[in-house]
Amino acid sequence: MNSFRLLKPKPISSLSSNTTIPLSRPPQTPINPLLTPINSITSPFQLHTHLLKSGHLSNPASIHQLLNLYSCHNLPLSARNLFDEIPGPDHISYSSLISAYTRNSLPLEALKTFIKMRFSDVPCNQFTLPTLLKASSLVPDFLAGLQIHAVAIVTGFESDVFVANTLVVFYANFGELSDSLRLFRGIADKNAVSWNGLLSGFVKNDLCRDAVDLFVEMFGDGIRPTEFGFSTVINACTESRDLFRGRTVHGLLKRVGFESDPFTANALVDMYSKLGEIEDASFVFGEMVSRDVVSWNAFISGCVINGCDRKAISLFMDMRVSRMIPNVFTLSSILKACAGTEMLELGRQIHANLIKNEFHSDGFVGIGLVDMYAKCDCREESKKAFDLIKEKDLVAWNALISGFSHCGSDEEALELFSEMRKEGLSFNRTTLTAVLKSAANLHALSMSNQIHSLAIKCRLLSDSHVVNGLIDAYGKSNCIEEAGKIFDECPVGDVFSFTSLITAQSQSGQGEESIKLYCQMLEKNLNPDSFVLSSILNACASLSAYEQGKQVHVHIVKLGFISDIFAGNALVNMYAKCGSIEDAGLAFEEIPERGTVSWSAMIGGLAQHGHGKEALNLFDLMLKNQISPNHITLTSVLCACNHAGLINEAEKFFNSIEVIFGVSRTQEHYACMIDIYGRSGRLKSATELLHSMPFEPSAAVWGALLNAARVHGDIELGKKAAEMLFVLEPEKSGTHILLANTYASVGQWKYASEVRRSMKEGKVKKEPGMSWVELKDRVHTFIVGDRSHERSEEIYKKLKELEEGIKKLGYVPMLEVDLHDVERGEKEVLLSMHSERLAVAFALISLPEGATVRVKKNLRVCRDCHNALKLMAKVVQREIVVRDTNRFHHFRDGSCSCGDYW
């Protein structure tokens, strides 16, 4: 080749110790007929002795054969001792020794022997040079390979196809693919081995798509690929995740009849399983005539990679039935499957098998045991398995930390990370991702900040897993601004980063922002998964954004998530909270496998909408379907009894929570029962239950008691409950308002005014009453007396029209609900401009005739507005749905679904 400068042979220096393995062929020596009949000899040493005794050691053919035997038995030093006894070693002897050194990973010795050979003027042959090129790659030493290439040019062996093939592989091993390709193009009689060497080089340099293109070219040139060529290109399709081309290669395999070749079939099983095509992998696996342990491992590990853990375990059972003996790679994969399915007993059996076969000390298997025990929540056993690992590298630490984080042992996961850092070990993205997950679960903001700093220092902020972990950790710590900053500054732009921020915004009450972000995601042509769809549905639920929720429902159908349990549960919740219990029921019926969460969501929705008896009937059906309720289900059942005034049923359920259902009573259960007693006027029973609680009453419990005192005018009880709430939630204005209303309910205006004055002096801000109504993907907000809306004039005109209509039906303002110290006429005006009335008036002038009006309010609907809205629904002859902080009110034809009990 003209592109290389001819170098004279000289001592080779600056040799390193890294290892790469190109293709090569061992030197050939003739078979010595003197050696063939010696069947009783089992080692080269015995043969050596026999040749000495028989006087045949001086025969060159015998020496060459013995050199090769020492090489094959991994005895390069014995080969060297024999070589040193040869008085005048020829080129075959030198080649045999060079081969022995290279084969036994002593490339420096091989190159030094070649230098000695050159200085001894012993000519090399076409078999010596490929072995030396392999040794150069093993060192690795590119300069040495260049010199050997120069020798090949001088000796004329460069045109030999075997030498040329090895040169192609040598340059590819050093990443010099342009030179490798140029050499390949110069081979006159290219054979399948030539193509295999080039294909292998492209795959090793991560140019898998180019390797597939070369394979297609090879096929077009009429070269019949070998099994190695097919397996190489299949591996290229696997690495480049090119399923289409992988299927094309599979088709070519069928055409040339290599489909039944075990080596190639194993590559196909590996490709299909790793690319998630488990059914195709199963088909190829089933068609295999003979399966080895590699076949089973490829299919089992592919199933584990794709989360098909139960399929992997089933395959493992079939493997044992077939009497195929698993190796450490099989058992490591099955340990991962046991971790994924939490099949602890099978994991223990595998552990026992490993101990029996003395595999338990293997580091690879040890890490699998650490992971399996940790994810099965056996922390002590996981730690013991970790302690037994002799060399605890980063992978072992990651398995332990990730396992503890996975099973919810978040504090221990963070402690292990600190311990690992104290021992001076570095970390990678796997470490930080696991630690960030635990920091997120613990809302440990300071730890998230520290990990953020480490990620910046180690330049890991370009890694999507770390970025998504930081967004999630900041989001769950309610640092939405910081989460948004990371999202903007580290634009990973994948589904997971969008999901993390959308979920964080939704959970923190920033529903509108999460919906905007969801729209951005769609604009980037990113297909949302079931998790982001669930999060955005929860955002719609919090905003009562019914129309937008319906659009997300359409996306769920189009993307094929209609049978996904997470999306299904979120749909039930969204429709229920957006005021359409009918749509919630339809979504509930579409969930194929309804679990506890599904039933709880529907029961809770019915309860919120005042369908108490229907909720209890559904609960009975849930029990008949042998679905166990949890504490949330039972809270929903008590709420259903509460909203329907079913006191006796509530007592029955409350008393059976622990006895029949085996669920510990929570603060929510007590608060609900106290509220039920309070609403029905049984204040003594409510107080007794409060004092019998096994834990300190929460703000929710005292709040229920305060509300009961307000309803029934019990001043002393109200003062006591308010005092406790002032301690537990001093910043909340609701307590002051309820206490003032309690005084007002019995006409003690002086004390009501004093409470209001104390609010001003204590700078306690009253939460303003606000109402929302959704129209054409936009949420319109109103406050009392609001005139900022662009259609304000029309709204007030409609409101006046409604006032006239309801007065004709007998409406009389309940002025006592307004606590402002103003004249009667002004109170009447203030009541008429409450936010929910403005929202209803706007909806009526904006929606089509007969459409249901849906309004959300941030406070409890006052009694006057409740009466007015009942009559407004009758005047306009349509349904008005108002969701307040307590429940849904369906106003139809002069009545409300709550039966005036809310």
C-alpha cells in the first residue's frame, strides 16, 4: 500500500497492556505420523519424554508438533524451553513459539520473539504475520502493527488473502476504519472471512447501521455469508435497535438455509428478546433443533431486560425439566426476575443451589443476590450477601443502594451512599438515580441539593436519568421553580423529563402549568405514556377541567392505553371530580382488571356526588368480587354514609374496620365519624369518640367538631375546638371564619366581630371566595363582586335576570349568612354577587342551550347561594353542578342532590 512508510525492523517499545481480540489463524504444521498411534499419552510432558526415549526428538516435525501441543495446553514457558533446545530453529519453530505466546496472552513475548527471528535472518511466512498482528492488538501497540504491515509489504505477503484479512481486522481494532475499508477494497479475492473481519470491525466501533449496509452489499456481490457473518450482523441490528433490518436478515437466513444453525439462531433469539419482541424470540427458540445453555440464557435474559420476569421464570423451569444445567449467567438473570416478581422463596432456592455448587462467591452472582434480597425487602440478608462479596466495586454498591431505595428503605439508602463515599469510591448515574429517588420519597431537599452539586461537578447533568431524578426530587420537595429550571437548562426533552415535571406541577396544585407543559410535549411529537396521562388527568381533576379531561381521554384511546389500569383509575377520578359521575361510571366499567384503587375511586366519586346508597351497593359488590378494601376505600364508605345521613350504617362500618376488614383506623376514619355524629346533632357522641382516639386528634378532627358546633350553635364546644385549631394551624383563616359563624348562628354578633378584629390584628388573611368555570380550553375565574371579566356587562345583566326569576319562585335572601357589618340592602347586594353566581351566569351566556353548567369553588357554598342555585336550575331548566371543598351539588329542577345536607 502506498499510504504506509516502509519501516526497518527494530526493537518494539512503548508497549501497553490493554487487550482486543481480532481474527487470526494459527500457524500450520504437518502432522507427524510418529505421534498419531500414541493413544495412551495424556499430556505434552509424557509425549516429550516418549520422544526423548525413542530418539525421535531430533525430528523437526516432532518438535513442531510438540511446540503446538504445549501451546494448546497453555504451557508457553514449556514451549520456550523446548524452543531453546533447538540448535537452529527454522521459520516453523519461530512461528509455533510466536503462536504459543499470542494464544496464551503473552503478546510482548511474541513480538520480542519476532524481533529475534528477524535479526537471525529467519524468513517469516504468511502464517506468522497474522499472529503478530493479533499480538499487536493485544498489547495494544499500533506502531508495532504498522511495522509488521511494512514487513508484509516487503515480503510480498500483503496480497495473501489470509494476511490481508488480518490487516483489515487490525486497523478496525484501532478504530482506523477508513484504512481498514481501503485495505478490504484492495483484496483481489475477497472471501466470506474478509467480509466477516470488516463487519466485525464496524460492529466493534459502534457503527452497527453501516455494518448492516455492508452485509447487504456482501449479499449483493454473491458472497454466501457464514454463520459468523450472520451472527455478527444480527448483533449489529441488536445494538442499533434496528428491528426492521433484523427481520430482513432473518429473511435472508431462511433463503440460504442457515436458520437452523444453533450459533445464528442464538443471535436471533438474543436480538428479538432484547428488542422486546418476545413472541418472535419464542418462535425462533421453539424452532431450534438443539438448544445449548447460550440459547436459554439469551431468551431468559431478554425477558428479564423487558420486564417479562414471570416468562423468564417459566423458561427457567422448562430449562430444568429439559435437564440443561444452568450456569452463573442463567442464575444471575433468574435472580433479577425473582427481584422483579418478589419471588423470595425461588430466590432462596437458587441461593442454596449456588452454595451447593460453590458459585455463591462469584462476584456477578453475589451482586444478583444483593439485588434480589433487597428488592424482596430482606434487607439483612441483602447486607449479608453484600458483605460476602470479596471485591466490593461500584456495581455491588449500586445493587445494594438501588435495592434499598426500591423497597422503600430510603433513609438506609442515603446512609449507604454516605458510607460508600467515605470509602473513597466514585459513583455513576445509576448511583445518583437511586439516591435521588430516595431523596424524593423523603422530601429531603438538602440531600437533593448535594446530589445536584455532585452531578454538576462530575458533568452528569447531561445524563437523562440524573436530570429526571433531580426534577422528580425537587418536585416532590415542592421546589417547582428549581425543577422547572433544571428542565429548561438541561433539555433532555424525553418523555420521562416531561412526566416528572408535569407530575410535580400537578401534585403541587399548578394544574394549569402542567396542562401547558403537556401541550408542549405533544408539540414535540413525544408520545405520552400511561403515567404522564394519569398525571395530566389528575391536573384536570384538580381544576375541574372537564373538556380538557375529555380530550386527554381521546389521547388515551388513540395511544392504546384504554385498558391500562393507571389511566383507567385516573379517568374515573377525573370524571368524578369534574362533576360527571355518569362518565366516571363508564370509565370504571372499561377497566379490564379492577383492583382496590379502581373500586375506591368509584365509591369515593359516588360519595362526593351524594349517591350514598349507590356507593354502599358498589362496596358490597366489591366485597362479593373478593377485592379487599384499604383505608382509603373505607374512608370513602364513611363519607358516603356522611353525605347521605346514614348514621346507623356509618356506625356499623366504623366498628368493623379493624374487626372484619383488618385495617387500622386512621385519623381520617375518626374525623369522618365525628363529622357524622356532629351533623346529626349527636355532639356528645362526637366528643366521646374524640377523647377515645388512640392518638392525638388532628386538625381535620377538630375541624369536624368545630363545624358541628357551628351547625348546632354549641358555643363552648366551638371555642374549645377553635382553640386547638389555633395551635395546630395558626395561619389558616378558616378556623376564625367558622368560629365567627358559630357566634353569628346564635346572634352573638359582638363576639363574631371580635373574632374578625383578632384576624386583622394577627394579620390572618381570609382566603377569598373564588369560583372557576371552564370554556373552550380556558378556565375563567371569578371573585365576589368581580367586574374584571371582558363580558362583565353581559354577566351582570344575566345575573339580574336570574335574580328576578328566582324571586318569583319565592327566593328570600338569607342575610344572616353575611357577617359584614353593613346595612340590609348592601348585604343583599353582596350575597347576589358571590363568585359561584357570577360563574353560573357566565356559563349560561356562553354554553349551548341545555348544556350542563359545571362550576368549582374553593370554599364551602353558603346556604343562601345553595337556595338560590336550586331555584336558578329550575328557572333555566338545566343542570347546574357546583363542586365546593366538601362535595358536589347537582342542582336540578329546584332541588339539590345533597338533600340540603352538606
